[in-house]
Amino acid sequence: MAATNVRGLVAALNATGCFKYKSPDAVVDFLVVGGGVVGLAVAQRLSERFPTKSTYLVERHSRAGEETSSRNSEVVHAGLYYPPQSLKTRLCLRGRHLMYERCDKYNIPYRKTGKLVVAHEHQRAYVENLFAKARQLSWPKHSPPRGAEDQVLPVSLISGAQARELEPDLSPDITAALWSPETGIVDSHSFMESLEKDISESEGGELVFSTRVVRVDPYKSKETSRLSSEEGWVVQTVTENAEHGDSLLARTLINASGLSANLIPNSLLPEASRIPMFFGRGSYAAYSGPGISRVSRLIYPCPETGPNKHAFQSLGTHLTLDLQGKVRFGPDLEWISSPSQAAADASEYDLNEENADFWRKHLTPSDSRLEEMHRAVTEYLPGVSFEGFRPDYVGIRPKLVLSGFQDFTIRKDYADGSRRGLMVSLMGIESPGLTSSLAIAEHVVDDVIELEHIHISQ
């Protein structure tokens, strides 16, 4: 579906009013909503940074990482692509360091495969610009002291012939490439399990699965309650198919619910100010066949930069490896819209809360994308055969815009409307979200939550 025909979802949590306000009967210091890799990283950081405080993580699925976190390329990105001062660049650079550090400490499987970004002659300027930008990047906040000669993002600009010395299957039409030795792959499931273990074994951490958040309200501090002196957010949850839910007062609320991250803030905003979410479907294809016999590194084409450019929306249909050496291609980018989009309905946005999970119906892989994927791949690996492609899996990316660059969004709301009762919403956390996860947690906990607590105590 063309981006021009895509409708954003601006649904709000509990828009139907099915769940009535319920006074809280318990209090928690930190409540994290969403058990993907980012939610786990934030909860782990909170439980480590504030061991005497309570940190709960609630996840609607029966286990962690069931959405975007388990349906991606498992690539540890170096930090090449985005504007230098953006959160995506700064948190990817820092997150890469933290990721490899944690993998070494906890024996999490990973491998620094390195990556080639390959270019045809008309794309040479793209990789040259990436090279120039990489050489100018500075070490991000919280990085340990480094020598002046240490580069935060070591890269090399090489010729097409040099690229073919590394990967002989590359097309002879490739005339230049950027070599990124710090790019790698990681076992994302083992990584998430290590975060779960830290939370579960911490003094104040607790993981709660099969529990969905159904309503969020600012706490009415004047109501008659033993918690009347508290500030924060009343969060109502329902576990599995229970008829009645629980109500909890969260002194600080962290919304890391990924594909559903706009639902909570939208429930507090006037309809005209609601935040739309768009959904990018990415298909992956497994491959076995000719044309890749000697491939040992990740290979990325240059993103489209012409009239149909998607350089910031997708990095192109690239070649990745898993830790067993198997090859897959993807993801591509296909915009999807909710099923309520009828031919006669020209409205720009969908407000129907019942459609919030429409994307689940788009998770089944099919062969409908294989021909286009094969055509894209043969631009840089001409020896691959269409017969070697087979559908593998599908991932959905949370998008805040349909075109152009959109940074990670870290939104702050306050229960009292000013500076008390903090809620942090993490939105548009797509690639490089896995790589950035530990740095996002560091930023949210150390640079947002802790500073807010210092401000309040002064």
C-alpha cells in the first residue's frame, strides 16, 4: 500500500468508557507498561538504580518480547544512518557499547560480523556522506573516557574491487562501499532473558505477565483514601480473562508499549491533539541457494534516495546472518492500514480502539513479496536465484510519520499538570531500538526520571 493511502490510528485507551474509574488499593514507585526489550531494559535499570524502591513491569502477553522485539533482524547497529545529534544516533552509539559489554559479562551469544553498505556509481555520494559523518561523530553522554585517537564509529570507505575481495559474490556494478567493523548480530531472546533474570532477582523488581492495562488516570489526590497524600497515576489492569481488574497507584509511570504506545497519552489528550500511529510491515525471507556461498558479513544496499525514497523509513532489503550462519533477506517495507478503511471513508485517521491490534492479522508470512525482494537483492547479489527464497517471518514497526526522518520520541506528562507525577512515554521506538535499548533505559532513568526527582526534592 502506498504511503499516501495509509491512515494513522489515533485510538485512545478505554475510549468506550467500559472501565470506570477505580480508586487504587496499592502503590508502586515505578510501573513499566510493556515487556519488550525497551521496557525490560528500563525496568532492569530502575531496579538496579533504585534497589529499595518497587519496580513492576506489566506485559499483556504471556512472556516478554512477543511483538517487535522478537520480529526483527537481531542486528547490533553501529550508528551510521541518522542525524548526528538525534537520539537515534546518540543512543545507538551508546547502546552498541552497552550491548556488547553486557553480552560479554553475561555470556550472551553475539558476533561482530561487520557490515558492508554497498553502492552503485550513482549512489557513491551516499556512502561518502556516511563516511564523512561517521568521522565527525563525538562520543555520546555517559561514555567512559576515551583517547583522542579513539573513534566512536570506526568505518572505512573502500572501492568496489576491495568490497569484492571481502565478499566475492557482490555485483561487478558495485563501485564503492562503506565497511563498518562494529556492526554485529545478537541472540535477542537470550539478551531479553538476561534482563528478565536481573529484574526477577532484584530486591524490588517484579514481572507481571498476561496482564493488560485498560485505563490510566491522573490520581485525584483529594479523594478519600489512605493514599491521599500521594502523587502519580492510577493504572487499572486486567489479568487474562478476569471480569474485574486491579487498580494501582504508580508514582512514576513508564509507557513502553511499542505498537500501542500512543493509546495511553491519547486517552488523556483532546481528540484534535491525539498522536497518530502508523504501521510498517516488514517481511523476511530465508534463503538457500547459489550466489551467497562465501558471504560472511552483513550486506546492506543504499536506501532509495530517488523520487520514491525511503531512506529514513527503511534501510533497504538487506542480507543478514543469524548466529548459525543462515542467510535471510529483509525486511522490506509495506504500509498497512486498519480494516475499517472503506472505499467511502476518506477520513485521515482511525479512532476505533477495537482496531488497535489490527496489525496482528498481518503477521503471517506469504510469498507475495518474494518477487520484489528478489529483484531488490539481485541489484547487489546477482547470483541469487528466486527459487531459493521462501517466506520466513514478518515484523511490524511502530511509525510516527509516513515520510522523512522521525527521531525516537520521549514524551513527558504530569499527573498534576505541572511537575509532579511523571509519566514517560516512549514512542516510535523502531530500528535501532534493540541496539539502543540499554542506552534508552540509561537516558530515561538517569537523565529524565532521576533529574525530575531531584527537581521535586529541591
